[in-house]
Amino acid sequence: MKNSIKVFAPATVANVVCGFDVLGFAVNEPGDEVTMNLTNEPGVKLLKIIGDGGKLPLATDKNTVSASVKHFLKHINREDVGVEIVLEKKMPIGSGLGSSSASTVAGLFAINQLMGNVLSAKELVPFAMKGEELACGFGHADNVAPALMGGFVLVRSYEPLDLISLPTPANLFAAIVYPEVDVPTKDARQMIRRNVLLKDAVTQWGNVAGLVSGLFLNDLDLIGRSMTDVLIEPVRSILIPDFPLLRQLAMENQAIGFGISGSGPSVFALAKDESTAKKITQTLQNHLKKLNINSHAYVSAVNAEGPKII
Ligand code: HSE
């Protein structure tokens, strides 16, 4: 069995506009890396975090990576194991791209490999959800499930957890732009209305079903028509500079659909190919530049494999 491993885990676009907490997909970049070594001294140690600008906690029980690795070892009755972890943040924190999820998933995938692959990717999801609970107060699965399983994933139910892998239309690309404004997931969750109108619920579940159908039918128009959110976006989009105009620009540049990635501030569009996706990110970045807002762009196919050993 191996004693040492380095793992990459992907960023994710949660919600996919209409599916708050129940839909998400993984992308090839950005993502995070975890290096893990087994040692003779029992216990989990987080040695170092690189690239977080001092923002993340190093304490074993507070950091989502070490805390979920500990939880996993307890579950498999291997608390005798010694683990040293180095986390390398390769993506922005608080960006709405599943930053905590990518770190946690890289750690869980690494320890599972080092222990001889005792659990499947799907079985690791509840452990990663504990990490999300630590990061934002609720163990939502719409980042960690696609980060672990790859592709598009539907969280059909939380209790009991029921995860469904959905097909990805060929050549589908994500155009993601992260404007450098601060939107912590915890705050972005607190601002959501707790009660919804029945007529809005009807619109929303029609769209979720439409999006899932569009993925199965390979119908890009149907996917685009379904990327509408009447519940969460109207509230959260206030935190994103010029959101309506960003949408207009994306749609004028042939986006299939456009919306907030996870809890924001990143926005994303789906596009029918890579060059369209690039044109969309360029246009959105140019606009943000005019507003004096720094931004980062990622153009990626949907990641089918989830975490990988590097
Ligand atoms: N579904 C979660 C939310 C994703 O929207 O709060 C957080 O990235």
C-alpha cells in the first residue's frame, strides 16, 4: 500500500441556476491539491496551507480537510493511523466555485486511496458534506457530490441521501467569471427568503425537471430555457455588480444560459463549444474592467472524472 499521495479535486458550479442545493457539475479547472503522508504517530495533522493568504484555519477540527479525514478514519475504525496533510489552495476562497468542497474532496479522496479504496466516490459524499457544514453551517451536497463523482449530479433527496449522476451533452463548455468582490456562502445563505409562493415553486420545479430532461435529451435549447431561478437569484444577484447586464452580455454572445455559480459572486454561462465560452468570458471580463473590478476567468469542459492522483 502507498504511504504518500498527491491529489487534485475540481471546482464545481452548484445550483446550476434553478436547482438550489440539488444540482451541480464539476469543471476541470480551477481546483485544489492535497499532499498526504502516512506516519507512525497516530492522529491527523494539517502541516501547512499554501495559497490561502492566511484565511483558513489550521486547527485540525476547524479545517474542513483535516476534520473530514478524521471523521473518515473514525468511521473505518482506523484512528490508529497517522496522517500529515499539506493543502495547496489553487482557487479563490469564497468565490462560489466550491472552494471548501474542492479541498475537502481532495483530502477524502487521498485518505481513501491510502487506506486501499475502502469506500466508493458516492460513499465519500456524506463525509465531505460534514466539511461543508463546518464551512458554511449547512452540509449541502451540490458541490461535494459532483466534485467526488464528476459530471452533473442531482441530489434527489437529502434524507436519505439519494444522488443521481446525469449525462453531459457533448462539447458543453462552462464560461466562468469570478469578480473579486466578497460574498461569503454563509451570508449568501442567510439572505434567502425562507418562504416561497406556490406559483414560484411551480415555476422552479418545472425548470429543474426541464434542465434534467435537457441533459438526458441532449437538448441545449431546453437546458437554456430551464436555467431560470425565481427564488434565489433575485435576492442574491444584488451582491453581484451589474448582474442583469452581465446576463445580457452573455446571452448576446450565444450563451445557452447564464446565472450565479453556487452562492456567488462567480457567474457562469453554459456554451455550445470552447470558442463561444471564451468569447463570453472575455466580454464579461471587459465589462467588469470598466467597473474597475478585477476578475478571473475559467473556461472548461464539464469534468467527468472527479478527483485524480497527480
Ligand atoms: N447550494 C449552495 C448555495 C452552494 O447556493 O448556498 C454554495 O456554493
